[in-house]
Amino acid sequence: MKTSARITTLLAALAVAGCSARAQSASPQVPAPSSPVDERVELDHVVTMIGSNVILQSDVEQEMHFSALEPLLVLPGQNTPDSALRRLIDRTLILQQMEQQQQPTTTPAAQVDKSLAELLKQIPACAQFHCETAEGWAAFLLSNELNEEMVEQRWSQRMAMLRFIDLRFRSGIRISQDQIATYYQKTLEPALAKDNEKAPPLTEVSARIQEILLQQQVSGLFQDWVSSLRDQGNVQIVDPAYSADLEPKPAVATQ
């Protein structure tokens, strides 16, 4: 669900609650039931403001669920609320840039379907769910509080963002097969072993590892660019439960 839609839903819920309260006060002949327990329902709340855009707590929780689709990038133990919020902030800023530069933020459905078909082979947990079947894929998504429509929308957006980043940063960078094998043996296999999962064959994840290594190669340039976007985007962490390190620091004046 988009942020604007979430806010609309929250406002509608509050409006309904207000109408209900007024209706009760207008009908004194019907006493409100008493309860010895003060029951409180915690509503969704704003975590971060990025200019005029907001990120809600529910967005962070959903982003943590989406990490199930990226087990080679978001390794076990690294999927924390802070890291999920960082991904959401960066994604929001990049999408803003894409829109400003009139770059497409979605991908044709046929390309998304092909990419998702390859993705099923790269998720270790899919082996136990038999994600190659429609029933197994649905069960895997349900276990991670996701559904097919959500995944297709996110993957379409993700593919568009990767194309945009490719055009901007990756020109001329090459990743060797030795680098891919080293990452597989020294990073991927040990990380999955800690989570009692076996890594897929190297041939099946080679392209995905190459993508990850490309991301690492350009991380310096990319992070400088994103840092600049954060400063320009007025990122403000509203919820004190999240690390202040996620918020851009003001520039220090030098003499």
C-alpha cells in the first residue's frame, strides 16, 4: 500500500471513530458499557519524514517482510528495523530522483514475471515450500505476510531502480568469475549455514552475486550521491525508537 493510501486509511479510521463517539454522546439513553480495563489500540504512526513524504511504522514492518525476497543481499541477522528504514529512505529518495528526471519507475509485466521465475531458484527457503508450484509460492509468501500483487509491484519498481542505477554508476565496471566464486564461498555459504540453510548451486546464483558485487563496487559513488539526496530531501527521523544515525547530520562549518 502506498504511503498516501495508508494516511488516507488512518484518517478515515479516525473520522469513523469520531463519528461513533458523537453518536454515543447524542444518545444518553443507551449507557456505554463499563470496563475495568482501559484497552488502548496503538495506531500506525509516522517514523520518518522526507520532505512532504512520510514513512510509517507499518512501512518499516512490511519492508522487513520483503527481505525474504533478498536473502543474498539482506543476510540473516541483518534485517533490523533500522536497516529496513534505511532501505526505505534510500528507495524513496531514489524514486524521487527518477520521477524528477522522468525515468520510468515500473517495469513491463513480462520482464517482471521472468525475473521472479529466476528469483524462486535463488531463495533457499523456497526449497521446503516448493515455490516452483503456484501453491508453494503462495504458501511461502503467506509465511512472510506477503502476497503476489505486493511482490509483483515491488519487483517491478526494484527492476526499474536497478536500471536507473546501472545507467548512472556502473559503466565500465566488470566483475570476474573469481570474485563471484569468492563471495559465494566466503560470504554466502557461511551466512546461510548460520541459519541452517544450504546455499543454492553457484551456477544458479552467479548472476545475482554479480549484481551484488556490482553494487558493492559502486557503493562509494552511490552512497555519496544518496548522502547528498538525504541532505537535500530533509530527512527527519520522528520516532525516537530509531537510530539518530539514520538522519543526516548538519554540515560543520570550517574556518
